[in-house]
Amino acid sequence: METTYHDKLKAKMDEYAHSVYRVTRNFPKEEIYGTVSQLRRSALSVILNYIEGYARIKDKVHKNFLEISYGSLKESKYLLHFCFVEKYLSREEYEKATGLAEDIGKMLWGIIRKL
């Protein structure tokens, strides 16, 4: 079975969301309603808006959801940086998550440009 560009991107987004959930389990308890909540919501928003946009038929509506997904990706990337500076993340966790975010961003931006 051939894996499409859409499947590859969705798999990366899924991995990203799960990795964010995994690393935030070790954050300080006082951050549960702060950075943990915001980072998890923004990481999930990346894939959820992509999926919803993919299901839309009209190009303008589809593009809007992709742009929201891209914005959520940028938000989560900043939060990862913030959490790294605050020492909630190890360098390895930070680099893995941001590397994945970079790959997703390039793929997503490529689709947005074509619409």
C-alpha cells in the first residue's frame, strides 16, 4: 500500500501530539493549568485542524483550517522553547520535538502555498 503525502504528514502530526503529551507528564504540578494545558491544546490543534480542513471541499475553507493548524504549530513551538528555557524539558526532548515541528511546518506550508 502506497503512503501518500497526506498520510506522512498526518503521521508526523500524530507523533508530535503524542510526544508533547509524553514530555509534559514530567512538568511541575503547578504548571498543569498553565504551560501543560496550553502546550497540549496547541499541539493537538495542529492535527485536529489539519484533519478538519482536509475534510472540507471548498479550497478557501480548507486553506483556512490549514492556516489555523500552522498557527497552532508556531504557538506550540514557542511554548516548547519557553519550557526548555524554564528547564521543564531536556535538550534531547526539546530538539526532538522542535525537529518534528520543523518537518511538519515545511510540509504544511507547502500545501498552504499550493492552495
